[in-house]
Amino acid sequence: MDPRVAEHAKIIVEWSTEMKRGDRVIIRASPDATELVVALSREIARVGAHPITLMDLGDASRAFIDTADNETLSEIPEHHRVLYENSDVIVSIRSPLNTRAMAGASPEKLVLLSKTMRPLSDIVLSKRWCLTVHPCQALAQEANMSLEEYKDFVYGATLLDWKEESKMMYRLKERLEKHSDIRFVGPETDLYAKTEGRIWIASDGKHNLPSGEVFTAPVEDTVEGKIYFDIPFLQRGRVIQGVRLTFEKGEVVDFSAEKEEATLKSIIETDEGARRLGEMAIGTNRGIKRYTLNMLFDEKIGDTIHCALGNAYKECNGTNKSAVHVDMIKSMKEGEVIAGDEVIYSRGKFFWER
């Protein structure tokens, strides 16, 4: 086994979830993540916790969605609820056999299932949870890399000194919280929102691994202006590219995409909350050098910002509710982040780097 796999597992147990004796742990993983599941099970045993592993197969999920009728898709699976409610820690490992398994699935069915599963998602978010990636051929291919190159990419972003990263992110969080608004300015972009009463979160590897972002939920009806997201992203099995959004009084009033505009439209029309921003964030992980169509990495890219349409996180004091939470990313090498009258970030440098 690559020793980096064992190091990855140790970070999940000791730093990300802080597992302890007696914890009931759920691991969700595909067969391609077997090495990490094995290493993780070893580390879980060391602390005296108890794991159960659920197999996660994209093709099986696709078969269920294609075949199930709307009545079935509207029913909350109670055995899932009981399992999640009676767990302490939930670790989800993405290592798909096919990243496009959902590409041809019915958008209407996907929306319906998202709405149905939202209460279960809320249960997961109330636990100690961690979402991570184990390198596999499918993700390497999606990133246009060989598997060995992709392993180096993943571990270069993941096996960091998270205590030191955390100190940097908390410095940014504390400065942002001294102000009551936020503004993103750059090419084709001038987006403003109030953040008074909201909390900025330093995402330092406790939930997403890798991580590296500081985010909040904007005051919902204060988002004004326009933004152009220049980094492509994968959503519902399709690559959406070149998104432009215009906001008035917090709501999307105009939108376009250079590629897959119909998919973007279906996202925005999911429900009322999908027309509003649930998140505004700043990426800080400079170990991530490029996008790979994997949002777990892409939204953390250093020198970027991102916004999410849809559901807001309660820990930010956000109130927007939606069945979706769709992140979109913008490079800020030519942009600025301004809070109040202070330039927080400008063209590749934070305020402490200038």
C-alpha cells in the first residue's frame, strides 16, 4: 500500500472527525476506494471505534432512478434514516467507477430525489462527517492525468499540515467578520452582498478533505450585481461552462452559460431557493494548482472565489433553503475581494502578503 494512503486515513480519523472510543462510524465508498477503506478501518480500530461500510455505486444509483416511479422517489427510506440517526461519524469516499453515470438520467427525477433526500442530508450534516477522495482511474481520466499524476495531485492537496493551514484561514475569517459586507470584483464581475449577522467559516479539513476555503451565507435579499464564472464544473453528469449570473434583490434575474445552459436552467428552476445564493467563499488551498471537474478540489483552489446557488449552511446563520447546493468558481488572479472599505485580497495576494 502507498504510505500516503495510510497517512490520509490517519488525518481523517485524528484531525477531520476526531474519532474516539465507542464511536459508531459509517463509511460510504465504491470498490475503487478499497485501499483507503482498509487503511481507515485499521485507524478506526486503533481508537476503539466501530465501522460499517456501505457500497456506493453510481451505476446502481442510476438503475434505481431510471426504474423507480415518482411515488418511490418521493418516499424517504426509513432504514437509511435510522442508520444515520444512530451513527456518530460518517465518512464518504469518492472514487467512482464512472463519473458520468448520471449524465442521461431524467432531470425531473434527479430533482425529485434531491428534495426527498434532503432530511437525510440534514442528519448527516448534524454529525461529525468527512467527505474525501481516493485516487482512481475514472477521476484521473476526468482530470486529464495519468493515475500516478493524479495520485500526486490528490496527496499534494490533502496531506498538508492542517494545523498551520487552519491558522491562516482563521486569520482570514477574523478579518472578514470585522466587516458587514463582501464584494467580488473582476473581469465581467461586480457582485455585492451584506453579511451582517452571518458567520464566516474556516473550512480547515474538518469536513471536506482536502479543504481550504473560508465561506459564509450572504444575507439572502441583498445580493446585487453580476458575476462570470470562468472555471468549468461538473453537475448532473454534465460539464457546465462560462456561467454568467445577474442578481437583483438577491434573486437571479438573468443567466446564461456557454455550454450546457439547459442544465443550468434546470438547476435554477429546482425550487425558489435555487434562484438565490446560499454561499459566497474564498479558496485558499494553493496545493491545488488546477481544476479537475471535481468540486471537492476545484472550489478550494487558491486565488479563486466561488458562489453556490441554493441551500445555505446553518452554521453560517444562513436561511436560504433548497434541494440543491451548486458551486461555481471564478479565478481571481485579476480580481479583488473587498470587505467594507478594506481590500482583503488583490490579484494573487491576501492582505498579509502585500
